[in-house]
Amino acid sequence: MSTSSLSRLHDALLVDLDGTLFRGSEPIPGVAEGLEQSGLPVVYVTNNASRAPADTAAHLRDLGFAAAADEVMTSAQAAVVMVADQVPAGSKVLVVGHDSFRDLVRQAGFEVVLSADDNPDAVLQGLSRELTWGELAEGCLAIRTGVPWVASNTDATLPTERGLLPGNGSLVAAMETATDRTPLVAGKPAAGVLRAAADLAGSTHPLVIGDRLDTDIEGAVAAGMPSLMVLTGVHGAADLLSAPPARRATHLARDLTAVNVEGEDFLIASAAEIGASARDGVLHVDSVPDHLGNVPLARSVIRMAWAQDVDRVDGDTPGITSRLTDAGFVVG
């Protein structure tokens, strides 16, 4: 039976960047063409709050993606949308973060202030590599007055060529310690940035695409949106098998080009049957159809493991064990 492609079943693609579109400075082969072929509106969704939408779009174009500034949704943009629900237009907002974040706040019709002595009506916090103790101190004083506080994201670390460096979440944690308060969060895994991205595309049935369970997929679950997990970035099939319900993707594929594939069902819930049973917290696989392997087999194993409420898998024969390993699982 023919299966419609994912691009035919949705009205927009909300797409993560690093690990989904590119790795480091290299685009993932075929992905740019796949987005264009889909024919759908695309919103590029990122937790990066230290780069303006136009700069993000320019970076994507350098990598071969047909991205415009008005197709980018950053966590900083989503934070501005969220603060607009908290305070009236024209309110004073103290921004603890990059100058590009302040520009977004001004463009939204708010007055940007630099000191808690200016009596701000809200505080926005996002990552800046030039952030000073003094800026954190002003934010701390303002937050302690009880005004709304919105963080662009709570990513604990920032990947760089030198390794993992402190991310905005680490700075938010410092402010939480200093103020005894917890902010509203706009970026993934909170739902705000994805809902803002769907609104930007005028979408009622978007598909979220990403590689990370703890941001992209958890964010999709929080927003009540279907998601496609791709195996080109941080997390793999074994991670998805052991994921709690709040981090479970609805679809699984090798890469984003799957959105245009006709005749293959990437939905985990309808994956092919395999012979398996749960014993002692492990899914023991005893038979697999000859045609089933790699990602399709991964979907089948994950479907059954979730149904049996187990988070490990093993093969009953060396041949099945080898096929499970090829599908991305750590067996035993």
C-alpha cells in the first residue's frame, strides 16, 4: 500500500539547525535540496539568542540553504513574543544579553533600559559572550523586584570548536541562585519557540525535525506537535529507545530527506512487527523479517520496547544481535 510522504501530510517544517541541517561547518548531504523539494514553508528554529535572525539566515545561505531572515525563529524572538504577553507595549525591558537581543526588543516596541534603577517592567536574559558581572547584577536586582523574567533558553553548554563552554542555562542557573526565582523559558525544550515558529509560518499542522531528544523532541512533545527525529546529530536509536514519554519522537528516519519519500511509513507507532518478548527489563528479539534492517528495524524495536515498557534490547541469536547492532542499538 502506498504511503504519502511526510511533506504531503504537514503544512510546514520547523527545522533544527546543528545536527539536522549541518554538522559543524559542513552541510549534511541532500538536506538543502530536500527542504526545497518539499515545497513547504520552512522555519529554521534555533536556541541561539546571540545571533540576529538576519545573521543566522546569512550563515545558512553560506551553507547552501535558501533561508531568509523572516524564516528564522530564534529563542530570543520567542522570548520577546512571550514578554509581550506579560507586559504592555512600550514597557521598559532590561535585557541581560547580546546587543542583537536588545535590537529585537526595540523592534517589538519596548523601551530598552540598562539598569535596575530605571524600574524595568520585565527582564529578558539571553547568551552573550561579552556579558559582564555588572550586567548580571542589574538583572538580579530587577528580578528581585518581582517583575516577569523570561530566559531565551536554558542550554547548559555551548558547543564550540574548542569543546563545550558555558551556555545561557549556566548563567540562568547563577541568576536563579542569586534571586530565588525561576524564569519563564522560551527556547526548546519549552514549547514557546516552536509555537511562535508555527505562527510565523501560518501553520496548523507542522512537523518538527531535529536530532536532540532533550531539546527538539521534548519541545515538540511540549507543544503537542508531531516530530521527526533524524540520526545525523547528537542522539541515536538507542537513546530514543530508552527515552521517557516526554522525549519520544513520533517519526524516525536517517536524515531530513525522508520528508519527501513516498511509500515508506516513518511513524514509529505503525512500524513492522518483529518477534520479541520482554524479560527482566530487556526486550529479547527472537525473529526479524528478512527485509527489515537498519532504521526500519530500529523503528520496530523502539515501538515494541515502548509497548513493553523496557529500555534495553538483546538478540536471541548472533545473527539477530548483529542486525540490532547495525540498527544502532547497544545489545545485551
